[in-house]
Amino acid sequence: MEIIVYTTKICPNCKKVKEFLAAEGREYEEVDITTAEALTELRMNGVFTLITPVVQIGSDFLTHNDLFTGDDLRKEAIKEMIEKNEAGKEQGI
């Protein structure tokens, strides 16, 4: 299961997500959301935000609004999406 964190150079909330993933022992790829390639990939997957971070777990996306309540990281949202993708992978979905 691939995890991608779409970030910008100045993104304090991105750091929170990356630290959480690292603490959970999850490897992830970091992608600059300001590149044409990243924006195209997000648009093709129905993600139309420029507010970072955006986290892709498998083929699912969590936007800033999914990830944060105020400045607090919703860790359970990430954990649930990881579990969903791992369960789907086990079932061959």
C-alpha cells in the first residue's frame, strides 16, 4: 500500500502528518503539491484543493479538512484509511 503526502515547502500541518506516519512506522512518499504533475494527479482523482496536506493512501485521499480539526491532527482518520486499504488488499480489492 502506497502512502503519498502532498505538501508545500511551508506547511506546519504537513510536518504533523509526516511525524505521525513516521511514529506509526509507515513509509511515505513526499510530493510537492505545487508541481504540474502533482496537481494533474490530484485533479484526475477528483481532488481540487490547494490546501495542504493531502494524503493519498492507496487510491483514497484525505484532504486538510479530513485530516484536521482546527490545528489538531485527526490521527484516527489516517488509521482508519490505512486499515481500510490493508483490508481491501487482503481481500484482493
